[in-house]
Amino acid sequence: MNRKSFLQKMSAVTLGAGLVLPKKSFGQSTTITSAETKPKSSGGKKAIVLGGGLSGLYSAYLLKQTGYDVTVIERGDKLGGRISTYENPELGILQDLGGEWIGEGQTDIKSLVKQLNLDLVSSNISDRFSLQKSNSDQLKISPTSIDTLDKVIDLHKSLGNTQKQGLDKINFSSYARYQGLTEEEIRSMNDLYRVILGADLNQISSESVLDDLSALQSALKPKYQVRGGAERIIKELANSLRNQEILLGETVTKVSQQKNQVTVDLSSGRSIKGSLVICSLPAAAVLDIKWTPGLPKDLIYSALRMQTGKISKNLSLVKSKESLSKFFLSTNTAAETLYVSESAVGTNITAVTSISTGDRASLFEKGSERQKKNLMTSSLEEVGDLELILESPFVFHSFQKTTGRAGFVSLFPPGSFGIKDVWAEPFERVFFAGEHLAFHTGSMDSAVASAIQAISKT
């Protein structure tokens, strides 16, 4: 079944089930009202989902809608993977510390948000990322250079695979330099997209960046945020799976495939059997599992080639002499990029979000509490005009602790053209999903799109 037919079928199934997800304020439990008081019998259909992030949970949700009993296995102590929302009702502060932005053209995640009866709100800082002449002063990129970028982005849409493979051999910074952008303009673009990608553009294939910039689904075109935080998506999906088995703190050690059955062994000693597996784990984590039969060599090679950008996203609680609702600043400090979302502006206190990338992110991920506090304090002192709330000034969020991986967003370096294509086909009874496998990676939309792609092939 192709993707289009699958979506049409799922739309009919969901409407027929009478699924209603009533709105609740963030943090409260949510109930599901359906046309039936008991779940439909699966008739023995059993599926296993590896990974409890957005792609894994949405895969489980889709499988349940098509009549499967589902077991979700998550190595961490919470669901959501790279999605996390900080909320302090007393201070009136809410801020996403994981996946945050949704683009105008990201129809899969927008459709899911609507289906879960959630709302989108415009991001107050999304204009900072727009490659338009009206934004040239903020971007520090000349109107002429923006025209040049517009032309090459538009041209990219008509390129064949041979030409794309040529572009894939060089990094984007070198390509931008060849197109006439100045060193200052390239640095400005690096500052801009490190916030989303977690790496400099000189580490990423020019084909990968142009492919994203020319696509409506691009992660490089943020526009909206989920009202109440992105973690509401996770809460609603988990709530919809309340009759299914969700295992936290369990690590998959082995996956064995027979003719019509898959057995998943866990570190606790338990074994789970099913007719199929959806593996939504990061590519590197797939290699940590013992597979019987063994993984095909092309999957192993692809997993070894994939990289991830490092991001550390943290909060500082501050007072300010003026409103910080439009605050966005790139710095040379360990905090690197500082910004404020509207929902993070409290009555008397504002939560300033910092995004550190690369080696600076590693300082926050690996440092002691004292070291992290010293880094953040010195970074904010250089900015000036911000008064720290000394009683509880920082919220340090660790992606590495949550996901077990140092990386955050999937990256494709020069020479990686087509390496994710091999994951599109199943490995016997195992189907692969995840942000890193979508046509356009790096976003919540990627995770949802990859789940749809995987389930449509089952």
C-alpha cells in the first residue's frame, strides 16, 4: 500500500472509530471517548515498537487503529525522546526544551496536532529564520545574496540525481562561498541554522541543505509552536494507547526473526513475540542490537555514515528592565544562542532559552552542576541587562541523559547522498521509522512522516 492510499484508509478508520480527544490544560490527565467502551479484538495481530519517541508512539497509534495489539519498548524512564516541555505554572512560564518549531508546509505534524485536538500558535521569533530581503538586516545577509540563494534553491528543484550527487560532494559553506556570499554572510547563516541543526553548515552536504531549503517540509522554515508545549503531543498519543503495553526502562538486546514471527529480547530477561516490529531507534542504536539473521551490510554502512548535530538546550530565569518578548541573540559565549518565546515570559520573571551546539553543547552535557552554572552565569553576564534569579536561576536539560545519545538532529555530511534510502524497505518483518529516515529530516514532521511511511508498508 502506498503512502497516499494508506492515509486515505487511516482517515476513514479514525472517523469511523469516533475518536474524540477533549482539550485539557497542560499537565492534566486526558481521557478518550470512543464509540465503544471496549477495544476491538485484534484477532491475534501483535506488533512491537522499538522506541517511545514521537515516531515510535505515532507508529503504535497507527498500528492500533489498524487492529494490532501493540507493545512499545523505551529504554528511558519517560516517553517522548527528544521532545520535552518545561512548565512552571507559579511563574507563568512554559518552554519547549526539545522539539519546538513546526513549519507552514509540514502537513503531517500539523494534521496530527489537529487530530489530537491541539492548537498551533505563531512563533514570535520565526521571522529570524526567514531568508527574505525584508529580513536582510537581521540576517546580516545582503539583498543581492538573498536573491542568489533564492535562485539556487529554486534551481535545485529541477536537478537530476547526477547533479545532486555532485553537490553532495561539497559542504554548504563552500558552495555558498562559490556562489559569491561573503565570509560574514556565511557566518551569519551558520549562526542561524546551528540553532536548528546543531552543527555548522561546513559540516553538512550542500545537497542536503539545498534539498531542505527547497522543500515545503523543511525544518529550516519554522513558523509555529504547539500551544501548551510540544510534549502535549506525546501525552495525547500515550493516552490513546492506554489499553496497550508500554515498557519503560527496558533495553532491547536481541531481535530474532523467524518466518512469520519476531522475538525481541530485553535486558531484563523478558522476551516478547509479535508478527512485526517497527524500529524507530536512531541508526547508531540499531547497531547496538544483536540481530538474527544479521543486519544487511548496506544498513550497517548507512548507520555508520549517519551523523547527528549536538544541541544542549537550557533555561535561565531572569528579570529584565524591559520586555524580552522579541529577544534573540547570537553570542560567542558557551550559551551561544539566546532567545525568548512568548510563552516563556512570566509576570515578573522570564525564561531565557540557550542553545549551545557542537563542543559547547558537550560542555553542558558532560559538565558538573557547578561547571554548568558557572558557564551560564558568565555567558549571561556578557550579555548584560539581565538579572538572574539566584534562588533557582537555571534549568539544565540533557538530551544525552534522556535519549542515551549525544546527538539531536540527523545530519548528512558530504558524500552521504542516498544513504538513508536503504531503510525504506523492510528487513524481513522489521520496518524502520525515525526522524532520520524521512524525506526531509530534522523536525517533528520528519518523525511523523517516517511513521506513516513505515506503517504503510506493513
